[in-house]
Amino acid sequence: MNGAILGAAIRSFRHRRLQLHSGKPWTLEDLAVASDGDAGHLSRIERGAMLPSRATLLRIAQALELTLPETEFLLRSAGFAPLFEPPGAEDAARAARWLATRARGYLEPLTLYSIDMRIWAVNALWLRLMGMTPAWFRACMQGREMALQFAAPCSALERQATRFRDFETLRLRSVARLRTAAIQGHIPQQHVERLLAEPGFRARWEQVESAAPSFTLSGEQSVSEIDYPGQGVLRFDNWWCPLQIDPRFLVILHLPHDPQTRQALVAIRHEARPREGAPCPAHGYRCAKAAA
């Protein structure tokens, strides 16, 4: 953190803005009015005598109409995490390709999430555990925002609900992780507000807000149980690790918790692949048959 560098940058950006009536650079009073702040407070920030809060810094950046790189420079100078720019399909495809080359021989279930809890990629064994085809996963799950999971019935979610014994608990934990990412400044407020517009998501957000612990997102460990047809209950220890090339993504390693689960996975790897079934009522794609 360097208050002098931060203050000099804000002053430089302020001088770049010109008054409409005179063409002269903005004064501290101009910035105070535009950012709903105080000129004396802003003067201390520009002199490096004090560091602003993240919220104050974002108001200054908005008032000065800074670009995303300029805003992130100010945030880093003040010691704050940069703004979160939700990864898109191209980012996810690049992350998935990088992961695939390094996990080609990986023998356990594996999933790739973005930090806003969208799932982007899974390996073949995870699909076998869920009884899903790759095309079904792409149509119903890949890249979909969490709030959409609560908006309409989806056959993929129904399938997971029958496989995961603690499905609702796992969903609550995902909401709690997303909330932690938002608190840490990794997700913009407007993104959160858009998710909260969905009543089902909002209800769970409020539930974890009052009851669930915070999450670190980095190196976190959790537990899940899968009720797999013909094999009984399989137990996994799940480790959440940031993706090396892009920390906006998290790799979840689903490690067998006991010898029974490990032996069951050996048998499941040799089972026939799931086949298509009835169309999903929400997304239209033909799902895998329940008997798969």
C-alpha cells in the first residue's frame, strides 16, 4: 500500500477532467460534489495522509469516469483486491483446456467452477456419478448462473438431487461461497443485485447470511455423499483450489473418503455410458435415462 502513489494518481485523474463552464481541470470541490464526498477528506487522500475505504475509492473512480484498468490500479495501490470481471465462455474454455491437459490421467471426479459459482467443466467420472451425458451437462448446467437454478425446474438439478444425499446443504454452501466472494470484493455489487432479484436465490442468501460460516474459497475442504444406484452411499472429501492460470476459477477435487468409495469408483469407470432420455422441461435437451 502506498498512499503517496495513490494520491498522486487520483490527483492526475482529477486534473484530466475539465469543467464544462471554463475548461479548467476539476478542483477538489468538483470531485467532492461528483463523488458525494468531502473536499477536505479528498485533500488528505491526495496528499497521501490517509487511505480511503474501498467504497470511497470506487465512488471516486466512478465520478472521474475511470476505465477498468485505471480503477484496478487505484484499488491495488490502496491494498484492495481488484474488481471481479465475470469470466465468459472463452475464458472458461481456455481454463478447461489447460486443466484437461494436466488432468487427462486423473482417476477421481473433478469439476471446474468460476468464483461466482458457475460450473464450467467436469470430467467423465463426475458425469458417470451423476448419470449424465456430456451434451446434457452442456445444455442444462454449463456456465449457468446460480440464480437460474432456483428459477425453473431442471432435469439436471433433479438428477443431482436424487444422487447427492445432502443436495440442499451443498447448494446453501455454494450460495455462502458466492456471498464470501462478494464480501471480499471479487464480485461487483450489480452482479449480486441481479442474482438477488430471483426470489429462491434471495431466500437462501438471507438464510446463509444469518446462519452459515464464511468461507476462504482457497484450499477449502468440504464433504459430500452420493447415493449411486447399485453401489450404495459413496463419500467424498472435496478440496477447492484456485486454478493456477486464472484465480477466477476453482478446481474441485472429489477424493474418495473410504475404501468402499474407492472400490465403487473402479466399477463405475467400467459401466456403460448414460444414454439420452426425455427432454428437460427447462432447457429442452434430452436427458439421460434414469436407469443409466
